[in-house]
Amino acid sequence: MKRLGVNIDHIATVRNARGEFHPDPFFAANYVKKKGADSVTIHLREDRRHIKDLDAKKICSIKKLRVNLEISIRDEIVKNAIKIKPDFICIVPENRKEITTEGGLNLIKNKKKLKKIINMFKKKGIRTSLFINPSLKDVKISKDIDVDCIEIHTGSFSSKVKLKKNYLDEFIRIKKCSILANEIGLEVHAGHGLDYRSTKILSKINEIKEFNIGHFIIGESIFFGLEKVIKKFKSIIK
Ligand code: PXP
């Protein structure tokens, strides 16, 4: 069974547009769980542009909700993440000026630091994934770093599907990485830019165990409601 992780960052984006309390990401986390999400993803960005520390703390205190906290490797954020105590952490690259996470981590440059952070999380009982580009080399380095899971950045694949371009090369790249990761004992997650069509295509890859989807779910819910959109994604990935 594949899992659906719902990224609720953009509920906070809408709330923050008014600087008040509505719509509430804490309510959203409870709601998406009730409607069938297998986990909730939140990204505590260095600039706190959507999810804030208090949101993350409250969401991580919800009983029986699997929370996947996305963070960068910046010391201040890593310290906060440990205090927040999520079930899972996904380490992502972060660039202040980017609109969204643009690509996977630079594993070669950050290998030593990543190893240290993951080891620290392990001691605290937190499972960790690394957000990586679909590259066999990065899958092998991830194993070397001793992480539990990888999340494959599906941005290029998703764009090609959306633009009705030939996506076969990207699909094969993701498939090969998923197979290798699975063989060497890394759990495989996938996410970024996914919609119904791209998720349906990637669902054919048995080794992908979890999809993390945000922007499309929240956008589509404006028209059809979160419940319907979550149910549709669940039926696509099952
Ligand atoms: N996975 C990771 C690691 C991400 O950083 C993001 C974007 O925050 C997503 C999944 C979700 O991407 P999208 O919002 O495009 O569905």
C-alpha cells in the first residue's frame, strides 16, 4: 500500500496573507488525517514564510498523526526540529529567494554535516529522509550517509507531464533510482509538483512507498474540497 502525505504549508500561506488565525494549519492537520491522509508534511523554512514554530509544535502533538517535518541543515533549524519532536524529518536544500524547493540536496558538499545530523536524529528516534535528485550516484551516497529513506525530487518529471512533453527519460531515471534504493535498503518517497496525472504515472513504480503532495492538493481543494481531492489521490495511488 502506498501512502499519501499531504503538505499543508499553503494553508499557512493563506493564513499569513492576513496575519491572523484563519485558515488554521493545526485544524487542517487534524482534518486531512480524518479524511484519509496517511501523514502530514510541513516545511519549517528558515524565513518562516508559511509554517511557524508554534504550528509545527502543535501539529506534532496531535496523537496518532504521522508528521513529516521538512527542514534545511542550518544549525538553528536543526536544533528547533529536535525540540519539535516530529516522527520523520526530510532534509531539503533551501535557498532564501526560491519560490519552492528547486532541486535535491548537494550530497557531496554536505556529506559530513548530513551524516552528523542524521546520526543525531537516529539517537532521538526520528527517521530521516533526504530530498535528492533522481540520480543513481545520489542514491548510493544516501546509503553511505546512513539515512533511512530518500525522497526523490519529481519536479522535472512533473513539469514535463504538465507541459505534455516526452517524460519517458525522467520516468526511467526515477524508476531506476527507486529500484536501486529499494535494493540497498532505503525506503523510497517521491514528491514535488505532482498532480493527478503525474502521480498516476509514478504509481506504476512499485518501489515508491509514499507520495508527498502539497500545492496541487490545496489548489484543487479550492474548487472541489480537501476531502474529495484526498480521496481521489488515495484511489490513484492504491
Ligand atoms: N516534498 C518536498 C521535500 C518538498 O519540499 C515539497 C515542497 O514543499 C513537496 C514534497 C511538495 O511539493 P508540491 O507542493 O509541489 O506538491
